[in-house]
Amino acid sequence: MILDQLGILVTGVIAVWLTQHKRERWRRWACIFGLLAQPFWFYAAWKAEQWGILAISTLYTYAWARGIWTYWLASERTGSAPNEGNS
């Protein structure tokens, strides 16, 4: 049980911290760390039989995946890098 809690702590805190970074180049990494946290959330929720948390984890996974699309895939397809100054 320690491994899942440690995984949630490390990846989750990094993801949240990065969402608030003023540089978009750093902010774009939030979704990567957020997605890395999801298997730990799913495992912890499943083992504890916390079905509401499992459902919310599914929604968080979708939200982090949208970040992957926005910051990594869509910008690659258009050939443009994320802008530093845009909020």
C-alpha cells in the first residue's frame, strides 16, 4: 500500500505544481505527471473499494488526456510550439 500512496504523492504533487507554473513549457508537463499518477489512483481506489474515487479517477484521466492532446499532439500536428506568454 505504500507504493501506491508514494506514487500518488510524487506524481500528483508535481502535476498540480506544474499546472500553476508561469512558463507554458513547464505547464505542459502537468498532464504527463497527472497521467502517470492515474494508475496509482486506480489501484488504490480498487483495493479500498472506493467506487466514487474510481469514477472520479476516470474523469481525471480524461482531463489529463485532454492536456496531452492540447500541449503535445495538437501543437505537433500544426507545427507550432506552445506560446510562452499565453494564458
